[in-house]
Amino acid sequence: MARIHSVNASARCSDPKAQIGSGCLQAGHGLVGDAHAGLSEREVSLLGIESVWRVNHEQGINAGPGSFAENLTTEGLDLLSLRLGDRLQVGEQALLEVVQIGKPPSDSHTYNYQGVSILPREGVFCRVLRGGPVAAGDNIAVLGGRTMRVACLIDNSVEPRSRYWGEHGLSFLLEVESQRLLLDTGASATILGHNLALRQVSPRDLHAVALSHGHRDHTGGLGLLLQAHPRLPLYAHPAVCEPRYSKRGDETHEIGMPPEIIAQVAQGELHTSRGPQEIVPGVWTTGEIVDRPEPEGRGAGHLVRRDGRMLPDPYIDDLSLVLRTERGLTLLCGCCHAGLLNTLEQVRRNFGAYPRVIAGGTHLVGSDAAGIAHVIARLQEIGVEALYPNHCTGQAAYVALATALGDSVHPCPAGTVLEV
Ligand SMILES: [Fe+2]
Ligand SMILES: [Fe+2]
């Protein structure tokens, strides 16, 4: 059985950590009294004593537990075999979740012991899901992580011979342990109601809804849910209700959230943030994609009305969902107007790794062949394992992705169910 070799803390981030024998892990904070607690999602750092012994031998130094600024020095646990989302039972009560393995080279890490720094390479970072005491000698066990079921509820196409109805819109149903959530609601109450019933889910069964952006093909079904469940928690960007339009020639159409639904939302429970929001454990919004060096997923003639003026829509409300399970990260996209590659970089920055699986609308529909080839090349570099593009991906992009990436690309019509 693996165990805690040492518990270590320091009053300042720049100090080596001293062995304190025992301490208290606090949920959402870290090791009570330690300088690194409460600073970020990387609440607690772990390093194997085997790594310390090895580097002492290799470098001729005499580091001890805490010398490399880890909070918990473990013994008998292969930390680098852990995966994001794995959960660790520490002692009788405390439960940790792995949120980052090592540190990317771009993250600053200045701490070293006699010029040697191994935490970025061999350390593991966790957050505290459930608090409790921790002491040297306590057992530490890998529980494995959670899995989630993701069903494509609404898409432009439906599974052959299925009873799902299709429309130009998107909605995913997530089942996370006993909780059910939606990403987006499709374009209409009719389709959403029909397809939810096929999955034997009523609006009152839903725990929350995340909105990828304000476009009507993603928000038009929301009224059905709020009628049945007015306080249904909603998660979105603060600009999700801005009026949006599509201009073609002389004609301008409203394509934002329908006004009657905006009125319902105003009476409800809307959680908005420009930063990532955790909806239930393991399910996050990406937050606003601020850095966009790569092409965006723009639609011709998309406008937003702001301060009485019509402007090209900057799609600042566009976000995606990140699911962290025992199998790694999954990215669920609505329309990805911020650009798929920009969104992937945001995931890596905020969640420590690129997603293993990508599903949803990738808005490559307006991209030319060179643009699609650029995205494919980057996906190959990143090593995405499975892609389920649908909705606004576009036929040409889907064919190009499937041709280049082969068996890792799958259709994702309404009725598709993924276990991630
Ligand atoms: Fe959209
Ligand atoms: Fe869309």
C-alpha cells in the first residue's frame, strides 16, 4: 500500500517546505497554513520520495522531503502513471483529484534546491475535493476517476432509423453520476421536448444548462425548460443575451436569444462569468476565449447590436465545455465561433492539457481548403484521439478531417452517445 512519506509546508512560496508531521487538507483550498494553498486550482503538490532519492544520487545533493516544495511526499505510488481526473484517497477522509501532471515549460517555476528542480517534471498537482487530516504514514490510494455519458440530443442530422428529430441547432445531454446537464438547447421547444422525452428526461430532472453562446439555434429551446423549471441554473458569458442578427443583402434577421426567453432568463438563475465556471465537479466552461491568434469561426453577416449600433459580432460570448474524467479531457463545442484552435489553446492554458476527445460544432463551414488543412495539421500535432464534429462543421471540413485522421473521426448526429 502506498503511503504519505511526509507532509510539508512553508510560510512563503519562495521558502523550502519543512516537514510538519501532520496537517489538515481543506476542500477548495489546500494544505491549511501552507503558502501555496488557495492560490490556484493546483492546491496541493505531490512528489514521490523515490524521485528525491534518485535525484540525490544523480546530482550528488542531499535533498529531503519538502526540498522541492512539494506538500505531500509520497512513497510507493507511481505518480506519473496517474491521469487527469484520477482521485486519491488520503488517510481516512481526504479526497484529492489530479488536476495537472507536471508543469508545461511555459509555466514559471523558479523554485529549486541547489539548482535542481524536479516538481515541474515529476510532480503531480491536485485539488482537494473533500478535506480531512493528513499525516506521515497515512495510506494513499488511487480510486480512479469519474466517467461521463454525453448524448447528442439535437443536431442538424439524426442517427439513421432513430426516432430523434433534427433541426439546424445543437444540444448535448451530459450525465455526470446522478446529475443531468445540457450544453445548449437547440433552436426550438418542439425538438428539444421530443428528443428529451426519448431519453426519458423531463426538464425538472435537469441540474443545470450551459449556453455556448446566444445564437438562437443554441438557445431557442430554453423557454420550454424555464417554463417547467424557472430557477433552473444557467451558465453563460455575460454577453449571452445581446441582440444578434444576420444580414444578407438588404435583409436582416434576428438570430439571438428570442426576446421572450430573455425575459424568462432575467427572472431566473443566470450565472455569468468571463472566466471558467465549474458547473458540477469535472464540468467546466472554458470561459471567454480572449486570445485568438488563430482563425475564428465567423459567419458572413453576423452582427450584434450594442449601444444602439450594429457591429460585426466579435462572438465574445462564445465558450465551450471541458469535461474532466478518468480518461482525460473532453471538449464539447457549441459553434466554436472563437475558433477551434484558439479554444484548444485556452483548454491547455486553463486545464493543463489538450483535450483527448472533441465533439460538437467546430464552425469550419466557412473555411477554405487551406484553413481546414491548417486545423488538421494542428490536430495531428496535438494528438487528439477522437473527433465527433457536427452542426456547423460543414460537409467539406468533415470529409477532409475523416480523410486525414481516419478512424479517429466519427459522425455525431442526434442520438449519438459517447462515454468519456
Ligand atoms: Fe452560432
Ligand atoms: Fe450554431
